[in-house]
Amino acid sequence: MLAYLQLRNQQTARTGELIGPLHLSRDQERELFRRMARGSMITRVRPGLYLVPSRLPLGGSWSPDEVLALNTLMEDKRGAYQICGPNAFSRYGFDDQMPVRIYAYNNRISGERIVGAIALTLIKVSDDRLGDTEEVQNAEGRSAVYSSRVRTLVDAVYDWSRFNSLPRAYEWISRELTMKRVSAAELIRVTMRYGDKGTIRRIGILLEREGVRMDLLQKLEEALGSSSSLIPWIPTKPKRGKISRRWGIVLNA
């Protein structure tokens, strides 16, 4: 089986493909896939789809890398994705914690998946929530799609409850602006495109504190519109403190 697939440079195999070439019955093929997956010589991506090593390592046990696992799963679903959250925080140096699983926004699958030794948290979003990305090649030469640096900062505020990223994200944004790795205009553009009203409010008051130009802040104000409701600056703390009427924020830090 491995020799046949490797000779054809096939990284994936589907049930039914080996019956003719290897002269197997359906039951024999099913048992072959089952035993090889149980022995960690191949990896099941989903029922009926398996990843195969280009070369079996010493010891015979194999698992795909993170990029191969995620790319194969999304290609099978004909979906788009971008790696986000803790993985992006680590990539851009915002956080020194190395995540033990891959977080990815995508437009096909929601929930937890395991592919070999790779744990995936797949966050299904609408097509218009995908974007502002960059492609990165890993050590094996495979391309992965990551949220861009500025998109990652916006998502750290937007998706704070999922990523446990506030109030740390405020420090990251301030530092990135000071180091000129992102610009206020760029941050405002991405906030208006991918943020909700809560994100606009929180980033708006942060940029005001950072001394950003009035004309740039007005873009956020126009996108925000009028509202009498108040939200906390730090969502996990009691909603008590000074109030910014301009942004509808309770400064509870």
C-alpha cells in the first residue's frame, strides 16, 4: 500500500481507491486502513480519508505536521481558513506561550478535531469574516494561512472571551503602535472591517489615549453611530469606574 501510494506521490488515500490496484475486497481494504491507522503508519483525517507519509520514519510511527493536517482537512471540505488566536499571538511575539492546539477561523467546520497527534479548534465564520491574511511557509515548505499582524490585534479585542486576551491585547496594541509595526490608520481600517461595536469602542478609546489624530478617530465614531448603552473596558471586571461618553465605555481598570 505505502509503496503504491509513494510511487505516485500521493499524500492522501480514500477508501475505494486501493481495491483495484492492490486486488483487495472492500472488507480487506477497510481492514488494511484500520490496522495501519491503529499502528500510526497512516493518519485518519475523517472517515474514508487518510494521510500517508511520503517516507515512513524509523520506528514506523508517523503523524502529519500541523499545516499538513489543517490544509488537508480544509481542502477536503473545499473551505478557506486562517490560523488565529493563540497561534497568531505566538507567531507575532505578542505572547510567549506555545499553544498545544491549532486555532483556525474557517467557513466550513465548527468544533474540535484530532488529526493524528494534531488537535484543532475550528471556528466557523461567515465568508466575510475571513480576510486580512498572510501566507507562511513552514520548515517542510508547506504554506499556511495566518491572520495578519493587525488582524490578530483586532481579533484579540473582538474575540477576547474565546482567546482570554483582554486586557493583554491593549498592551500589545500600544506596543505595536509605539514600535511602528502597525499604524493607527491600518488598525482603524481592519477594526471597521472585522470588528463589532464593542471592538470599535474599545479600540477607539485606546487610540484616543495613545494620542491618535482626531480625523482618524472620527472614522471610528462614524462607524459606531449613537448609543446610550455602556460596556466595560475590561469585560471580566465589575462595571464600575469613570465613564467615557464618547465611546460608551466604563473605565473599570
